Amino acid sequence: MFATLLPITGPVMICVLVGFLWKKLDWPYDTRMVSLLVMRVGAPCLVVASLSSTPVSQDLLEQMLWVTLAMVGATAVAALVAIVLARQPLRTYLGPLLFPNAGNMGLPICLFAFGNEGLTLALAIFMVLSVLHFTLGIALVSGRSVWREMIANPIIYSILIAVILIYTRVELPMWLDNTVHLLSDFTIPLMLLTLGVSLADMKLQAVGSSLYFAVARLLIGVGVGYGVAWLFDLQGVAKGVLILQSAMPVAVFNYLFAVQYNRDPQVVAGMVILSTLLSFALMPVLLLYLL
């Protein structure tokens, strides 16, 4: 068991720990610059490189689109119930419960658990969640339309490029393909380091509310993941990737949005910290079942 799980969870935890210690040692790390570099260059290149080169069928990728939308819809319903029971404002807590950390944690875990095919399917889920997070997610906390942010999001254009390459079966020129793969390689390590740095920057306050919503995020994620996988009759790698991505902790961007729009950032920070720590205990259990 240990020999099976360590190659999957070990690299993720070590990279997060490196980022955490880097910040605690007060060494310089420009989180904003790195985040922009990842979201505007690395992640788009990773989308194009993985989706255009991994032999996953078009039908499966299309299915993952509908599966992800179903996952988001079911998660929203369950999250609404949890928020109403806690008598807390929807604008503050719906986003953190709705959008898991499918990038920083989800991509590397799916890669190490299921290889390149797992990474490709995880990217399909990540793409849909990213588009929704930077449109619907921002609209939830800000109360305004965010079409401008959507149009300016490079992930949108990387998806379009990848779809064109997949359906036309056109291959990038060798020089461009090598460039895209080279730029994509830094994405996952920087995501994990930035997660560690971000965790070190946050302070754990309002532990009661944070713990309630952190546990709710993980329980809802696992339940919805299994439910949607059963509904769509997913098997093998597709089932495993969906459940893992759905069960990820609260995404760090939820905290950044909470700070920007003053939506109880202390509680949301606690949700990110506690759900991430709890997920390190949850992931091995899920992996034992899924592998």
C-alpha cells in the first residue's frame, strides 16, 4: 500500500512543503507574478500540449465536458443546502464550496495516479472549472458581470486551439510543438510551490466556521463525484479522475477573490488551509479504492 501511494502523493506534498518553507524562511517569492505566469502562459500551453498529443478519444473528451457540468450543477445544489443550514451568505461561501483546487492539486495527483491519460482528462475538467470560476465565480462574489475577464482569459483561447487541433487532426510544426511542451513543463511544479507559499501566507481564524465548510467541501466533492460517475456509467481512468477532481479541497483563488471583494477572507482562508490539510488524509483513502 505504502509503495503504491507514495509515488502519487509524495511529490505533491513535498512540493507544497517546499513552497511553505520557502515563505516561512522569508525568501522572496512573487506570488502574483508566478500566478499570472502559470495562468497566462503555462496552463494554456499545458492544455494545448496535453489535449493535442494524448491519444484520448474525442467522444470521451466530449463526455467529460458534460460530466463536469453535471458535477458543478450537483455540487451547487449540495452547497446551497450546506450554506442555508449554516445560515451564512451565499455570495461568500458558494464559490469556495463550488470550485475545488482542480489545478494546483488535482492535475499532479491525476497525472501521478493515472499517467498522461489521467492528466488529459483532468485537464478537461480543469478547463471547464477555470472558465466557470473566472466568470460565474467572480460574479458570485462581486455581484457584477465579468464577460471582459472571460474574453481576456488565455485558457479560453488555448481550449479553442486544442479543440481545432483535435477535430482537424492537424499537428503543430515541430518547433512550435517543442516550444509549447517546454513552456507547459513548469506549470505543475509552480502550481504546487505557489500553493505552499499561499498556505504559509494565510492565517487560520474562525476555526468553527472554516472547519464546517472545509469538511462540507470534501464530503460534497466525494459524494457528487461518485454520484455523477455512476450516473454517466464512467469506468476506469475517467471514473477515477472525476472523483479525484471533484474531491479536491477549496481552491486558493477563492481566498484571493474573498480578499478582493471583502467576503469574509479570514473564514475562506481557514477553509483553504483546513480542507487542504484534510485532503492529504483523504486522498490516500480514495486512491486505494480507485487504483
